[in-house]
Amino acid sequence: MDLQHWLGRANDAIQQWADTFGPYEQHPSLFVDDDRFAVAFEELTGRLKENYPFFHPRYAGQMLKPPHPAAVVGHLATMLINPNNHALDGGPATARMEREAVAQLAAMFGYDTHLGHLTTSGTIANLEALFVARELHPGRGIAYSADAHYTHGRMCHVLGMKGYPVPTDDRGRISIDALEGILRTGEVGTVVLTAGTTGLGAVDPVHSALALRDRYGVRLHVDAAYGGFFTLLAGADGPEGLPAEPWRAIARCDSIVVDPHKHGLQPYGCGAVLFRDPEVGRFYLHDSPYTYFTSSELHLGEISLECSRAGASAAALWLTFQVLPPTPDGLGRVLGAGRRAALHWADLITASDALELYQRPELDIVGYFPSVEPATLSGVDAASARVLADGMAGGDPVFLSTLKAGRDAFTARHPEVTADAEGARILRSVLMKPESEDHVQRLHDRVARLARP
Ligand SMILES: *Cc1c(COP(=O)(O)O)cnc(C)c1O
């Protein structure tokens, strides 16, 4: 896709539509001289250079990459109109697109019924899921793994609920035994399962948790903000295929959060929450004196805690799904390449004497650390920090990120390392760009060279 061509076409198409309403004059208060704008624009593009090259395969750090050109064109074309998906009055076309895109997400997870909508972020989407959980189980708390996103502990505080962190196993997955111990107290009403932790991409055993739901009468919420789209690789042939059980079990859980702005090729401002039981819409009931005039259909604002939301986000996702649908042959191919890249790098690290694998990647996140002598946590920590900094300095840069591993988590995986500190930073690379697949050897060689003292 030639972005320049399609951005021009987007502008033309919206202008043609606008022209059908007849000419009008722009108010002088909005007039900006082109020369003056040029100065500000130069400053903007100059300042934007103070960024890491998220688009380039040499960037193998955090969960960041630019949106697909289809998303950019969809977002920009729609932004010229700027519909608000709060209500059908604010954006009839984009409200329908949102419904269609959300239905595709629900189908991707195997939901046969759903109520859902887009949100501004995974944070808000999780807040909504926990809010509904509280309404259904008042007075009971929320359990989530110690490696779950910090938002769950924080949102428990916001919602006035008690949070119960559950220990993880030596792969970073929630311990089902420990979870059951907490559920036996009867104090927990909802369990959050993470399908792809933000730190290391660990997938909680959702299938094992299903039995606990019936035994203890709890709700199951799946936080798949980062990992959700990997369900497209569940049971797939080839090295990128994932074990089917946890992913298939998601269809039987009560709510799901997925972030199209992480693995759905979207710009920031696009999360989603899905409920299996459409009846939970009743908890959102409110009346608004300002909105909901044009239709007796359910408005998206009636099933969302947020009010104004960008119709452009829905249009961008909808347009992307027209050409790269959330199916194994569509988006699945994008995720497959990143996962193969992670597996390949893990093999290179395992064979290397300069680096050690922290744990085998489950999705597309590789955790690793420089081999140090003597092997101590403080030595690993210092070496990781040095590789991170040296990698970004000078020519042929490489951009990584670090992750703080606690003492117990580290020694559970690497008992040979002396625990002389509370924990250690390790190196972490999210290989979420399909281009990473062709770049892994170069990444590895560069990082291994940096790691050799
Ligand atoms: C990113 C993430 C969140 C938070 O989502 P935002 O879109 O950053 O607000 C929550 N949970 C998990 C597992 C995540 O990866």
C-alpha cells in the first residue's frame, strides 16, 4: 500500500462528500498562514526524531510498532469527519463498523453470544470487566496472578474491591493449586486469567481454571490485552502452532479483554471488552439528557463506561479487518512470523555462550540475560543494564528492554545463579513485527557481541 496515494485519496473522498452540502467560508479565527505553519511543522518533525525506531527490526524492545497503513488511512479518513461512537447520533456509520469489528473479535475467541465494545485502552476494558464482576459478586474480591498486569491491583483499589495476587509457577503462569487455596476461603468472586503476560508472554492454564468456576461459583475474566490475537495460532501446524487447550477454553469464560492497539495493527486508542452474556448490559444502564435521540437501537454509549470515543478508531479497525481479518490466514500470519522469530532467537541464545535464556518463549517475547562469571543476581543485573545502554549507543544500534525478575522467580528457573540480591534485571525483546523473522540472526549476533565483556 502506497500511503501517500491512499492518504490523498482519503482526503479527496471526504472532500467530495463534504462538497455535496454546498460551499461555506472558513472563519478567519481559524486561518493559519502556511509559512507560519511550516515553522511549527518543522519543529514538530524535528522533535519527533526524539523517538526510538519502533518500526525497524533493530527495535526489539517494548510492545510497540506503528499501525498498518490500512489502519492509518481508515483512521485519518474518518478523523476528517470526527464521529463520536458514544451514540448513534454522533456516528451512525462508525457505530455499525464498531459492532461488526467487535463481532469479528468475539468470533475469533469462539463466543457464540456476546455484548462488547471498543475502549480507549486495555486498562479501561479491564476496568469495565471488573466493574461488571463486582456488580455480579458484590463483597467478593478478585484473584489474579502475581505476574498479571499491574492494572488489576490498581483497579481493585479504584473499585473498592479486595485483590488477591496468586503465586505463579516456574514459567510465570498462575498456580492452579494456589488459586484453589484462595478460592476455598469463599472471599473471591472473580478470577482474572492472563492469556499472555505483558512481561514474558506466559499463558495461564485457562482450561484448568474452568473446573474451579463451577466448584467455587466464580466468574472467569481473561485479560488477553496483549496475547489475545495469538488464539489464531492455537492448534496450528508448524513451529508457530500453540497448544489448543488454554485458547479454546477462553470461549467458555465470562469476559475477555483484547487490545487491537497491541497486536491488531492499530494506533493507540483501541482496546476491547467482550462479555459472553449480553444481559450484563443492564449494569451500564443510565439515561442521558443529551444523547440517544435518533434511534431506539442500543447505543454504544449505553453499554460503555466511557462517553466520547473516536469513531475513527472503529473505522481503522474495521478497514484493517476487511483486508487482514482476525483469522489464521489473515492476522494469524502476522503473529506466526513474530512467534517463529522468538523461537528462532531462543534457539540461538540456547546455543550461545554469551547469553542465557530466562525461559522458553510461549508467544513472541524473549527473556534472556548475559552469561556472567561468577553467576550472581547482581552480576546479571549490571550486565543486562550495560547491554541495554550500550546497545542504543553508537553505530549499528539495537533497542532492547529490561524486565525486573524477582529473586524467587529467577532462582526457580536458574538455581545455579547465586541469589545475592532481591532480584535482577533481565533483557526482554518483544518480536511483534513480522519483519523480525528475517532479522533474528543479526539481532542475536549484535546482542551476543555486546554481552561479551
Ligand atoms: C497492555 C496490557 C494491559 C493494559 O492495557 P493498555 O492498553 O496499555 O491500557 C492490561 N493487561 C495486559 C495483559 C496488557 O498486556
